[in-house]
Amino acid sequence: MDHSHSKLPACANCGYSFSAEQPDEFCPRCGQQNHEVSLSFGHVLEEFLEGIFHFDSKVFRTAKLLLFKPGELTKQFLQGHRMPYVPPIRLYVFISFVFFFLLSISIKPSSTRPAKELIQDARLRASADSVRRNTERQGMIVVTDGDSPLTASMGMTFNQAELLKLSQDPTPARLDSAIRSKKLEPTFLRRTVLRQTVRTLNVSPEDLTRKWLKNLPILMFFLMPLFALLLKGLYMRQRQYYLSHLIFSIHFHCFIFVLFILNLGITRFSSEDSFDLVLMVLPAVYFFLALRNNFGQPVGKTLAKVLLMMVSYGLVLMAGMMLSVLASVLLL
């Protein structure tokens, strides 16, 4: 990227003096760019973007292929045309950062009160509604006790009242006693499930959501290699290196993130769900065209692999989401 600024006769960092006949854009001793300290905001922003993301014509060439020519960016990269485009890892880091940042600020704040307080309030409201309905219709008072089951896992069934009481002082002894009260042996797994369930009552829904959002980037970082592994299994006979499928996976996920970024922008200024259909259809169409461009197989065979890949990766994605939620609860 070309810069227009005044040159200094000597390097401001190490003091190296430039001679008249040598290039003076960069210092040959320390490598610092040679320009005066007083710079415009535009120049500083330009250097910042260039240093972080090499914000130059590479970005526009990369975006053009990524968005409008499915699979072509991967194809060009694997053919050795790498200098004109943003490297896959750098592209993914930037786009995923933008997506998860916008996702975090787009989620509407929920209650910051602990979950057990919300449950208690709900019980009071339910009791008040029950009183009002029964006194108006039947002339008598019937108050619900709010003891409906709240959790049933590992053979354990606890109602709201029991869990709320246990959340006040969830010591190991009390946890074991509560498990034995259900005529069960307090194994490590049962004790862990009950302890984490009780802990969720002491945190707010917003805290749980934020913690889950922090785990999403880590989840996607592990899902991309799994996507590439599934893809390699589908095209085993072509004997391509796993790295080729991984680069394809990175570019495909970058495209998906761009779609969701657009959706976040649209929903922020409009309440319509017209873009939801695009989010459902366009990824499959893009994936089909990208596979055709990269692997060149017939339409029928490519379509069958798209459907198989969508089902298999959909199951992997669902399992990953569930594990992410579970990890968020276990790490409270």
C-alpha cells in the first residue's frame, strides 16, 4: 500500500542516517517505516488496518471470489495463486471476530437476577393468578404449591422447592443427603449433575447466555476440522490432502458467517424475517456450486453428497451445540 508523507533524514527509532542515493521508505537497520510523527487520523487508520489485516486490494479480490464465485477462492489458493488473496486463517479470524462481536451485542439483555429469584417470583404470580381465578369463578381459594418437577436426570427427580432450598447451602454433605432421599446412591456423576443444576439457580439467565457465547468461537474452531474430515470421507477416491478440504471448510464457514453478519444487520433495523429463507436455502446452493467447482463431479452425484453432508454435519453441529451448553453449565 502506498503512503504519502514527509520523509525524515534519519530513522526516528534507531537514528540511522539515510544517504541521498539509497531508498528511504524503510530503515535498513531496524525496519521501521520512515515518516514524520505528526500524522492524520486517516493515515493512522490506514496503517492500523494494513498491519492487522493487510487492508488493501487483496481484501476486495478475496471478497469478490468468496461471495460471488463459490469454491473459486479455494481453487485459486490450491493452484498456487496465494499472493493476490487474504490467507484462509487470517480471513477466518477477522470474519469470525466480526460475527461473534455483533452477535454478542445484538442479543437483548435478559434478567440479571439469579434464576432462583425468577422462579420464586413466577411461583408467586402463579399463586396470585390461581387465587384470582378461583375466587372469581368458584368463590373459594386454591393456591398452587409450585412443587412441579424442575429436573429429572440420572434417575433423580427434584421439585422446585427442594432445589431452591438446596441452593441456599449446596455443601457436598447436603447434596449426598438429597440424592439418598431419592433412594439413590450418590455417585460422582449424580453429585456433579445435582451440584451444577443447583449452581444454575444462583446465576442469572444473562450470565449463562454470555458464558455460552464465549464458548461458541471455540466450538466452531473444532467443528471446521470435523467438517473437512467429513468432506474428505466423501471424496476419498480423489486422494486429495486433508489440508485441501480444510481450506475449503474455512472458506465455506467464512461465507456462512458473512450471511449471518448480514442477517444481524438486517434484523437490527427491521423486524421482518424475510432473510430467514435466504439463510436456509443459500448455504446449500453455495455448497453445491462450490463442490462442483472444486471437484467437478456430475450434478446428481454432487447433489447426493450435499444432502449427505448436510445431514451428517447437521448432527455434528447439534451435538456440538449441546456439548457447548453442557460445558457452559459445568464450568460455572
